[in-house]
Amino acid sequence: MSMPQDRPPLLAQRDFAALWWGQLISLLGDRLNYLALGGLLLQHTGRFADAAQSSLLLGVLGNVMLAPVLLFAPFAGPWVDRWNLRSTLIVSDLVRTALVVAIPVSYAMTQHIGITFALVFLMFTCNVFFLPAKSAMTPELVDPSQLLAANTLLSIAGIIATAVGALIGGWIVDHWGWATALWIDAVTYLVSVGSLALIRYRARPREALPPVTLRGYLREIGDGLQVVRRSAAVGLALTALAAVWLGGGFLHVAGNQHIQRAASVPGMERIGILMAVLGLGAGAGTWWVNTRGRAMARPVLLGVGLMLTAVWLTTFATSTLFAVFAVAGFLIGVCIAPTFVLTETLLQEGTEVHQRGRVFAMRDFAMRLAFQLAILVAAFVTPALGTSFTMILAAGLIAVAGLLSLGWGRRAPELMRIGQASGG
């Protein structure tokens, strides 16, 4: 990732470095959180002994993670465009800290999974504001020539968090218990708050926005939809992201059960290892995108990557060997890396500064809707037709999204220009 000679490396810039380190530590906690909740369900269901109950509870968990975005994201965007973005991030992390702590405390007192689901719902409501604020603030912290490099580094933070957090998280859940993992997660949110507080945030000038009214809400949501409709860069990014979220929804229900039933001793450690392997593959893919991948146009990188992902997911679905799971997971990580690296930049480049909160909130809404639909389908299909068939269905949908991504290049020739994927 080449940098302009008159600007220091991004991680030597205080504001971006504070954001990056805060995200790295917070995302480490997020991986612990996901594995801990999986461990809680594993314990609550007697290690997924009942296929119907297991699919139902995994589906409910996925839905309570997604419901806040579907309910609130279109309305959160106009608020995010008005608020101080750094303050939004800090308050969100403080509230998430309290909610994460409440999960093991409430379950120990009641043994009732419904209370846990309610707390998870509230925790992901915070994400409705945190995620678009983070995406909207990044281009205000760095020079435009360094934007793709900044998003690549933030993507790398996610990859490191997945590899390290998943690897140690699975071990912590199996050996120390899911509750311990959640306590550690709460600490990571507090560390993130401290890091975010170091950012010297000065918002760039933006269009003055009128007071919030119901009619104004609807108009601003419509403005965000218009950006999505008319921008080829935004359309390409959303197509690729939708494929990843659809695949994730199917894997959340069918993939979890497929792995556990192939194991001699079910547990979260295997899930953690596979998430770590996926992260390592994504790291290798990110390196390739920023070296040889610079010679390829973005629609080609995204489309071919998604079609190859479908091939490796089919391999995963048709095997019961952990070694095959690991190899397929690594290759899937390599092939979806362009989606992690390029889509954030496509969305930022395709929107104006005063619209970014709305567009990123709309992105979150659309992606979680795709994830939720995949979970609902998988929750019904998996008990009836099995985990392998369900994941092969997911692979087919991802392949279709790959073809659509290539189609964006034919529709918008400006996306086919070589050199856009450089680190700038």
C-alpha cells in the first residue's frame, strides 16, 4: 500500500491509529462474544442434541442480532449525520459494556434463555448507531488519497481479530466457560472507549441539515435510497456484501450443526479454529488484492472471488473431515477478501459527506435483511433436508451474486478502470 511521500503512514497518524487500535481490540471481543453465545446455546440445548430445537434457537439468536438493524437502521442514519461521530462511538461502546456484563449475570440467576435474547437485542441496537458512525468517520480522519489504504488496514484489524479472537475464544469457551468469555468481551469494549477518546475529531464541513421531523425522516431515507439506486459503485458494493451476508446466515444455522455433528466431541474450540483459519485466508487474500490484485478491476475481483467461494463452500458441505473444513475455510477466506477490502471504499467514494450516515445505515439494513432471510430459510431447510444440502443452496446463491458483480462492470465501464484498487 503505497503512501504519498508528504504524509506519514496511517498508523503513525494519531487519530487513525486510535480508531484502528480501538477497532482491533473491540473486534477481538466481538469474536469472543459470538463464540460465547454459541457456547451458551450448546450448553442450553444439551450440545445440539435435538436438531429442531437447535435450529430454532440458532435461528432466534441470529434474528435478535439482526432485528434492531431491520427496525431502526433506516431511521438511525439521519441522526448519525447530525451527531458528533466520535461521541456516538464512545457512548455505544459504554452501553454495550453494561449489556454484555448483564448476560452471564442474568442467565446465572434465571437460567432463562429469553432474557439473554433480549439483552442481545439491546446490544445489537447499539451497533445500529456504531457501525454507520465508524464508516462515516473514517474518510474524515484521513486524506482522500489514503482512504482505500485506511479501509484495508481496518479490514486487516478485522482479520487479525477473527484469527486471534476465534482461536483463543473457542479455547476459552470450552475450558473456562462462555461466561468468562463475555467478561473479557466487556473489558475489550472499555479499552475501545479509551482508544476512541484519543481521537482529535474535527468534523469536515457538511451541508446544514434541517430539524428532524417525520416528513423529513422519510425524505432523508428516500435520499439515501436514491444514492443506492443511481450509483454503480454503491450497487456493486451492496451486491458483493449481500452474498457474504447470505452465506453467513446459512452457515450460522447449517454450518454450526454440520461441524458439531462431524466432531467426535462437540465444542466451540473447533468453531474457533475454523474462524481463525478463515481469518488467515482473508489475510492472505488481502495481501494479494493489494499486490497483484491491483492489476484487476474491482467487478472482476469481487465477481470471480464470490464464484470461487461457492466452489469451496460446496467442498465444505460435502465433507465430514475436519482437515477438509480447514482447507476449504482458508480458501473461502482468500476469495472473500476483496469484499472486505473494496466495498467500504466503494460506498465511501459513491456518497457525499452529508449522506454517508444514511447510506451506511441503509447498507446495514440491507445486509442484515439478507442475513435474516438466510437464517429463516436455513432454519426450515436444515432439519428437513440436512446441513449439506442447505450449504450447497447457499453456494448457489453466492455464485449468482458473483455473476451479478461481473455484470456491474458491463453496466458501468468506469468501474473497470485498472488501478482503483491500489492503496493510494
